[in-house]
Amino acid sequence: MISALDTITGPRELPGANLLNLLIVDDERAVREGCREAAQSAGFNTFVADSAEHAYKVLDSQNIDIVLLDLKLPGGSGLEALATIKGRRPNAVVTIITGYATVPSAVQAMKMGAFDYISKPFTLDELRVMLERAIGNGEALPHHRQGGAEHSPRAHHGRKRHWQRAGGALHPLLRALS
């Protein structure tokens, strides 16, 4: 089992992606591993956590830019974790991922600072769009990613081609999400 502090770095094929640290917080191993593998193949530095407590340890030791956060976690709610994450990393782009989507929880998450709210199961394309939107949220990511080469049309086309290649070799666990 991969611990919360395991660092998994992927190929550096996306311009600037090696500068982005992604934390995936989900108690379902299939979701964690599928998202990790897809993001890693796109060049993100990825970290995983199976609980809010593990996520806090990662946040204490790493400069996390983007968080995919499950709404239902052992020992607490994702909304409680969202508040703690935003308190520790106010500029982190947090997307709630949940199999228990409701309008009230979505509204509450957005009011608490979530950038996006996505229902499970989701496809590789939906994950790609989710991460592309997070990257495009320049105000939340460090200044060296704002308006840089990674936002050029050429870089966007390169990311699209890379995601298409990643989809062909996608781990069977992520296929289970769709």
C-alpha cells in the first residue's frame, strides 16, 4: 500500500507540470491509484492520502498546489478536511470528488473555498478537464505558472496529445471509474 508520504513523480512531458504538486485524498484505493497514475503520466508530482490525517501530514511536508478531495473520508468529513486544507494552504486549488453529490454539499463546499465539485464515477477525460481547469486558475497557483509558456496554444495541444496517450495506457483501476 502506498503511504500518504510516498512521492510519485512522473515523466516531465508537460511543460511546467513538474512544478505542480497534486494531492489525491480518497479512501478508495481504485480512485487514488487511477487518478495518481493518470496525473503522473501527465507529469504532475503526485502525492496520495487515504484519510484526512494522512493528507495533513503531506500538507505539512510538501508545497501542494492542487488537491482532489473525497467528500466521505474515514474519521471525518471532506468538508471538515476542506476547511483545514484551506486554512493550511489558502492558495491550493481544491476539487471535491464524491460519489454522494448533493446540491447542499456542493454549495457548502464552494462557499468554503472549493474550486470545483465533481461526481464519481468520472472518466479520464473529466479528470483531464478537472486538472486543466485547476492549472488554468492562475490566481491560485504560484506566480511562475501565470501566463507562462505552459498556457500557450502549443503547450495546450501538447497536453491534449499527452492525455490521449495516457488514456491508451491507463491503469485498469481508473477504467473502473468510468
